[in-house]
Amino acid sequence: MGETRRRAVKIVIQITCQLLWLAGLVVGLSGMYLLLNYRHNGLFFAHTYIILPACLALASATLLLASGGLGIWVSLRKSALLQGVFVYLLVMVFCLEATAAALAYVNAGKVDSELAPFSSVFQRYTGRSQDPYSDAVDATQKELQCCGIYDYRDWLATPWFNHSGRGSVPHSCCKSTYHTCNGTLELPGLLYPKGCQVKLEEALLFVLHLIIWSSLAVALVETVGFVSVAQLMRDQPLLEYGILDREWA
């Protein structure tokens, strides 16, 4: 390989490594977002395995950042060992990303059933801050800016609404811009229009699709990295072996 071509390959590797760093940040943030969603809204999920794509995404993000740093080193030093370790890390990242994308695709088709406990949690609402179900509902409605399961009318079928006799929904349903809102149904314009299950489904689908598409982008960048390193490895001189003299055997 000519010196000009070798220099071009090294530049391609350096650009690839910077893209690996960027992909690592995106994948890591998507995994962290999914974990935080589960942590804040754990009562609304039927199973814990929905966080598996997030765990794999965080693991692959760590390896992507490490691969990017090692790749920069590979482009600066002529070492077959470093090149081999770089390729090994890329293979590990590919396996993790492929698994995370497959699990994200499966979970994306089951988001509605995964959030089945939503109705039961709302039915257990008591309005007391010491109650974990009430605290979770109020926190979710404030954080996601939502009201009810599908809209504010879902509160009409809850035991809390019927027993309170106030004809209003919890204050956490009120839009943050209206400080005089007391949850009355006579002014529905002051309440959040979308339900919490709808909002949470949208958030989960967004992050799951982000994991899927980022995995495809990582695979494309890794392909460029594989080809570039292969060009450098072809230029490595082969070790020559000889037969020892009998006196050295």
C-alpha cells in the first residue's frame, strides 16, 4: 500500500472513530432515557424485561466509546495487536447492538400490553401522598403533562372520583400555566388533553425506535471501520519462520 493511500485510510479510520463516539452518546442516552422512564413509572409496567434493550444499549455505548478511542490509537500506531483488539471490540458492539435492536423491535410491538397495569393503578388512587399508587399517578401526570389513562374523562370511572363527590379531577391534571385551576370538570380547557398511557406509549416507542435506527447506523459505521482496518492489516508484514539448526533444537 502506498504512503498516500495509507494516510487516506488512517484519516477514514479517525473519522469513523469520531462517528463511533457520536453513536455511543446517542445509544447511551437512549438507553438511559428508557431506564429513567422505567424507574419513574415502574408501577405502570407489567414486566421488567422491557429494560433489557436499555441495558444492552448502555453496554454497547461503553464499548463504542472505547472502540473510538482505540481506533484513534490504531490510526496513529502500526500495531497488529491493536488492530486485532479494535476489530474484536467492533464485533462485540455489533452483537450487542443487533440483540438490542431485536429486543427493541419485539417490545415496540407489545407496548400496549406492557402498559396494561395502567388502569388498575388509577383505580387504586386515593389522593393521599403517602400512598405509592397516588404518588405515582400524580408524579406521572405532572411529568408527562397528561390526565387520566386516555383523557380526563377516565377519572369519572374511578372510586376516588365517586367517593370524593367534588366533581373534579386531581390537581396534577391541571396545566402548569393555569395557577387557578382546581381540577373542576366545568373547565376542561384547563386540563391536560392527552391521557398518560398515550403519552408514555409515545415516549417508549420513540426511544425503542431510536435504539433500532441507531443500531442500523452503528452497523453501517462499523462496516466502514472493518474495511479500513482490513486495508491496514493487509499491509502488515508476515512473520517469517525458519527451521532451527539441530544444535538449537
